[in-house]
Amino acid sequence: MPPRTILVTGASSGLGAGLARAYAGNGVCLLLCGRDAARLEAVAQECRTRGAEVVAGRFDVGEADAFGAWLLEQDTAKPIDLVFAAAGVSAGTPQAGGPEGLALATMQVRTNLLGMMNTVEPLLPRMIARGAGQVVVISSTAGLRGLAYSPAYSASKAGVRAYGEGLRALLAPYGIAVTVVVPGFFDTPMTDRWKGPTPFMVSLDRMIAVIRRGVDARRARVVFPRLLALGQQAADLMPAAIGDRIMRNFRFHIEPGK
Ligand SMILES: NC(=O)c1ccc[n+]([C@@H]2O[C@H](COP(=O)([O-])OP(=O)(O)OC[C@H]3O[C@@H](n4cnc5c(N)ncnc54)[C@H](OP(=O)(O)O)[C@@H]3O)[C@@H](O)[C@H]2O)c1
């Protein structure tokens, strides 16, 4: 059975917005979350035009209580079949050098890792009771080996990956699929703020097609592009000093977000 009720966080931009559009259609209910009301409503409207029923929720995924209560309310109205925890932020070290600072580091872990858990955890007891459902978490190739100029982002995405892998093993006996997505660069407002090399970068449409294929097949992992992931894994397996030098030479900075 194709999913009928689909939750997407980060639906107001980039990947989340693209996934919402891709799954929008007759008979589908989309629960779309983001913080920016205008952008979220524009995506919601587009999805309605494609035939989907849409409920848009303006939430900060870091606010566990308010967001969790809304999730349970929506799940009671229509049981959620498929969850895309796609909301994320990126930052890095200042262009002039030096560390990221605690505020930026915490902000990334709060949104990318805790925000993902705030999305998934409230729904798990319901999915387990139903013996059905699928959870998709969005990690990054940055989570395979810490990037020198974006350590907290790397840490948050390594956490997402480890959580997703563990969760999949835990939930398989209940009939719940967990897909861990490990993407490299794809073209979104997040990558617009990245100033530096973007090896093997693909279009948003290409990334969405690859993710959708993997999710529809309930695959355990979607890792794309593979060569970038292999490069990161190889750097992690090398002696630390060599891996560190490679990471230091991979120079970039990330312009501040909204
Ligand atoms: N782009 C890449 O190359 C790339 C590569 C690997 C992994 N990823 C991951 O893919 C996911 C999507 O990234 P993207 O490139 O599509 O970025 P994007 O265009 O900047 O979109 C990020 C989305 O996350 C939402 N968001 C951010 N902080 C939030 C918060 N505290 N509460 C609720 N929503 C929040 C934003 O909503 P508002 O703007 O409405 O707040 C927006 O909808 C992220 O998890 C990112 O880390 C991206």
C-alpha cells in the first residue's frame, strides 16, 4: 500500500519542499512543517493544487512539547504512515578562522539531531501498536568523517545516522522500516550559503528521485553519491593525521543562515 499520510519536516524549503511536491497527489494527506509561514504556505498550496490534502504546522522542531502534542493530534486524526525528518541547519567556523562557538554548535545539534528525535520518538509507540510505518532520517556524508570547518554539523549528522541505524534494528521486528539517507551535496538554499568546493553536487530533483526510489522500496540506506561517501569513509579509515590533513585542505565557509 502506498503511504497515505506523510509527515515532512523542513517542508518550507529545499529537500523537504521537494519531497512534499513529489508525494503530493490525490488520496494523500501531507503534514508539512517549517517555521517560515509564507514559504510553508506556498509549498502547501502547490501540493493542494496537485490533489493532496495538506495540514501545515508552523513549528520549531527543537520545541519538543508543542511539536510532539501536534504530532499526536495529527496521528489521532489520520495515522501517519511515513515520516521524513528533513529539517536541518548548517553552520561552520568563521571565515577568519577559530572555532564555531557554543551557540552555533548547540543550534545545529538542537535542530538536526534533537529536532529529528522530537519528530520521530512521539510517533513510535503508535507505529509499534499498529505494526506499520516508515521513518526516514536525513544524515549527510559529513557525518561519515568530521569536516574540519563544520565540526558540529558533522557531529549532528553522525548522530542522526547512528540513531537511524540503531532504530532500524530495533523496529524491524514490529514491521516498521527505517531508511537512513546519507546524501552528498545537492542544490538548495542550504548549499547556496556554502562557499567552497561541492564535489559530485547533484540537482535537487536528482536527489529527490534517488531518495524516493529507496524509500518506496523501504531500503535500509540511501547513500548518494556513493563516491563522495566512499571518500569520506576512506578518510576515516586512514591514520588520523592523514585524514586530518585532507579535511584541513577541504576549505570552505558557510554564510550565516536566517
Ligand atoms: N543541501 C545539501 O547539500 C545537503 C547535504 C546533506 C544533507 N542535507 C540535509 O538535508 C536536509 C534539508 O536541507 P536543505 O538543503 O533542503 O536545506 P534548506 O533548503 O535550508 O531547508 C531547511 C529546512 O529545515 C527547516 N528548519 C530549519 N531549522 C528548523 C527548526 N528549528 N524547526 C523547524 N524547521 C526547521 C527550514 O524551515 P524554515 O526555513 O521554515 O525555518 C527548511 O524548511 C537537512 O537536514 C540538511 O542537513 C543537505
